[in-house]
Amino acid sequence: MSAPAFGKVAVLMGGRSAERAVSLKSGERVLAALKAKNIDARAFDPKERGIDALMAERFDRAFIALHGRYGEDGSIQGVLELLGIPYTGSGVLGSALAMDKWRTKLVWQACGVPTPRSELLTKASDFAAVSKRLGLPLMVKPAKEGSSIGMTKLKRASDFAEAYALAANYDGIVIAESYVEGTELTAGVLDNEALPLIRLETPREFYDYEAKYAAADTRYIVPCGLPPDAERAIQDESLRAFRVLGCSGWGRVDLMLDRSGKPYFLEVNTSPGMTDHSLVPMAARHAGISFEDLCVRILGLARTADEAGAHVG
């Protein structure tokens, strides 16, 4: 599509989630990239301006650079569908399911997508018993947060209550998940095709918020080092994990490869980061796609409500 064909584009950024700061960084980079391609792109922060302003601006398309609650959970997608504004990323259902790690797991288990064993936690849970059933170490995480916010890698059962309290501070649904020892991989998805896998290495306990956005010693390895056939198989399974949730357009699938080479899928991000540390732009660059061209391609995938969830299974 030519730049004028996109019309007036809202780059939605910021918002009200715990990932606001990251979203602002993503949105600013996307905005600059679209403007560099002569697209009439405008910043729009839903925390600062309401739905009435979104309507009054008469946008032709929306690029969602929001992360976390109210931006990645189906909320803004529903608003845009009601307003008839085509938007980037997954629809209401795919966004809502992928944002909820617990329900993501339930769908994956029903469809045979391998994912680590997990349990739903409450304040009344017998943390010692959960530790025995899942084994240590394990991950304790809020179900509906991104960027590893509120997550703990638990090594001692005696620290369970503290880890639960941290996660519960961010979400009422908290899960414990078996920790998979092995290689951390991520698969970017663009136009329902998998980008080259990236292997992540950090000296920290796990790939946490600091490792993602600030640390200078995080290593991003692409090509990931797997034989081509093994990488292709994981890419194919990543696409299936993405699609069975009703996700479409673009996104990112995170997984662990255990020491035997078996993949275990962790989560899907339907509005991944677009910062200078972010993974989808990195994978796209390795595939020969510049950041500016990536943003234009994503914008070109902006869909209407009728196209939501078109790629399933």
C-alpha cells in the first residue's frame, strides 16, 4: 500500500497498565518509523484522552503499541471494532485469551500444545504441597501481566508466600508453573508466518524486566543455533500455539526447550515490544526487514472485525 492509502493513523501508546513506560518507548519508535515512510501517523495515549477524542479524530487505522491491561487484553480491540477502525494485531478473543496465561494453558492443554505443568493459586493454597507436586525451582506469576512483571523464580518453598504476595499485587489470578531447565527461545510471527527464532541468554535468574529492557549483558542469538529442520519444526508448532488461541496478524510466542530438545510453550504476546531491545524487530531484521518496513507491514495487516480469528488451528 502507498502511504496515502493508509489514511490518518493513530499510534496507540502509553495507556494505564504497569507496562506504560515500555509502551511509550514502543509507540515513539513506531510513530517515528511510520512518519519516516510519509504516513500520516499521530500519537494517541488512551490514558490522556478518552474514547470521545478517538472518535472525534476520525482515524482510518490504528497501530496498537499498547502493552498489558487495557491495550493487549481485548479492551481497546473491542472499542476499535465498535468504532469501525481497523487495527493491528489479534482480535478481541485472541487478545483476551493470550493475555490470560492460565486460560492460555487450558486451551493449549486441550489442543495438545506442550506447556509446563502449573497450578492455580489462592491465599489458602498449601504452598509446600504445591512445591512438592511441581518441584523446585518453579515460577510464580500473575496471570495477566507482561514484561515479567510480578514474576519470581522460586528456589525455596519457604519463600512461596512472598512470591505469591508479589504476583497477587498485580493480578487476582496467580499461577505456579514448573520451571523448564534448558534453552529460552522466542518466535516472532508476522503475517501468520514465523520469523527466525532467537535464543535468549542472561546471567540473571531468568529473563526478567531488567534483562529485557535495561541490562547490557543479555545475549540475543540469531540464528539460534538449532539445525534447520529442528528450527522449522519449532516455528511450525509456535504458529499452531499462536493460532489455536485465535491470534492473528503479528505477535510473539515464548517457549523453553528442555535438555532433550522438547519445546514447552509459555505464553503469546499479541502486542510485543517495539523498543530498541525488542525481539520481533530483531528477528525481522535478521530476515532482511528493516524496522520501518516492519512497522508498515504490520500496519498493512490492520484488520476489521469480520477478519478476526481467521487463522485458527
